[in-house]
Amino acid sequence: MINTILRIALVSMSLIACATAVARPVSYAGGWTLIETSNRASSAGLLHYTMNYNLSVGARYEWQRGSDTRVTAIQPTFLAKRWFGRDYQANLYFSGGIGTAERKIGGIESSGRVKFVGVMADWETRSLFVSYEGRRMNLGQLGNQTMHAARLGWAPYEGDTGALHTWLMLEVDHRKHMDERTSVTPLLRFFKGPALLEVGYNLSDPSPLFNFTYRF
Amino acid sequence: MNKTVPLFIAAALATSAFADDDKQEMKHHGDGQMNHADMNHAHGAEHDHGANHEPESHEHHAMAHDHGDMAMIAATITHTNEISAALANGGAPVVVDVLGVVCDFCATAMNKVFSKRNEVAAIYVDLDKKTLNLVINDGSDLSDKQIEKLAKQAGYRIAAIRRDNEAMGG
């Protein structure tokens, strides 16, 4: 029953919104991962350590450019479910975080506690990719933020182990707290060994996207 | 933050991160393209050997095996320079069918986990065949259970393990 509910939830989320899901936010047991993301809203870095195959804990720093808000937090990510098949893999993750937020407005510094929770889901084969990510962040007196992002991806060829893998992707995100609430970003994903690089450009809210992940 | 409560409830309900969708798929041998002697797998209730099955003709390993696509021929070891050199030094070949291997991060994870083991002389993850190829040092042993455990640490699940002649396609 639980399996069925989770499966329906995963498929529904994929179909409804399909995400800017960070590539594999939980790694192998004992592995370190560095994840950098930069998009129209923020630039962020997450360094996490995978304690078990289903749990990673990391330190996050995020600079939200529009409001000049700087978030520092501890972020655990839990792999709630992984579906395996011979030709596919699907994942359902939950993440959260707690830390501090600082904002400078008109030369006046204000700060507060920050809490956030997120959900990520993805399904992929060697040539197709669908994902969804949602996050709700509470910045205390600095306000709340909700983000939804979805992705569709297609690989024009199936690269072998260690070769350069290339993906064409389209990301749609919705951020209620921004002037341009919904935006579209076409991007390219390059994968090689332990490194992943994404470059794109937001067409609705003109700005570059640059994401980088490295597994140590 | 009330909107976040359902997320945590859902997380708490998910008692196991690894779904069991594939464990029950043991229906096979219908197309005759797969040699039973080439497979190591657990024989569950749904397993059909057909009329000519001789129960003593092969060894049954206690290993969950995904037979969702039985049109395939059991993959043999992938030869790389490292694998060939390790075999030439007397190492024992092992081919592991792995579920969910779709990208280089999968390969990296298994490389990292298995490479730490002293028993492993060479390793190669073949994304095309969806196999983990190992050569075990001469005189060492890595049991099926250990391989299964290491794969789980890497975040994956194995479907079958073939060793020695089976791994070499002999």
C-alpha cells in the first residue's frame, strides 16, 4: 500500500511539474560531494557527506541575489525510496535544513533563523530524464519562500562508462516571491566520471544558469 | 511551516529506501534464449522450470534476480586493460548484473566502494551491459553476500552474480 502511494506520488509529481533536481543528493556510503548551483534566484554551495546509502548531511551556503539574503544552514537529505529496474532508476528524496539568514537592506543588517524542507523526485534511463523539486523556506521575520521546479531531459546518445555524456534539458521553475514567478530555462548537462556541469540561460528572467557537481 | 508536515510524514512512512518491485519477476525460460546454467538466482514460487527441468543440473544461489527481460543473454566479463591484466595474474572473474545503473555517477559510486576492498584486483562498470565486472585477487574471496552488501552501500541492488567459467562465457 505504501509502495503504491509513493509510486503514485512520484509519477504525479513528475507529470504535474516534472525539477531542478540536484543530481543525486545522496551519494555512496562514505562519499563526499560538492554541489554548486547558480540560477536566476541564487547562487549556492552544498558540501555533503553520505553517511549511509540513504542519508547525507551537508553544509549549505546560499546567496539570494535579489534580496541580498545570505543563508547558512545544515542540510540533511534522506533517500526515502529508490526504484530499480534493468534500464531505469527512480528516486524520492526529502531534505531539510536549519540555520541562519542575514539580509542587508538600505545599509541595515537584519538576521533570523532559517528553516526549510524540500522534496525531490526523479526518474531516468540512459536517454530520458524527468524530475521535480520543491522547497519551502521559512526565513523568520525575513519572510517565506516557496519554489517548484521541474525538468525534462533527453540524451542524444548513450555514452559509455567514463565517456562524455551530454543531455539536452528544459527546466521550468515557479517562485512565488519573485517578480517573474514562472520561468523557463533550456540547458545542457555534461557528465563525465565524477563531474557534472550544467550551463543554461533563463529565457523568461534573462540570467545564466551554471551548476556543477563533483563526487570525491 | 504547517505545509511541511505532510513531507515529514511521508518520509517517516518510507521505511526502506529500496523498493522491491523487481524481486518477484522470476518468470522466465519461455523464449529459450537463455541457458539456465548461466544464471544464479533464487527460485521463488513463481519460477517455472518447464517440463524438462532437472533440479540437480545446476547450482542455485540465494540471490534475488530480476528476470524482467529474459530475452537477453547473460553478459560475460568486459575486457579492459586492467581487467585483462588482473586475469592474466591469476585473478578470478566475477560479473554482477546491477539494477538501476543508468549514469556515470552510478559507475563512480561502485568504483569507489569496491576499489577500497583489498580482494578486488580490477573493476569496471559497463553501462551498456549494466554489469559490474570484478577480478578477485588470486587467493582472495568476496562472497555473494559481501558483493550484495557493497552494492547496497553504493546505492544499488544486484540481480545476479556469475563467476569463473560463467563469467567468462565458457
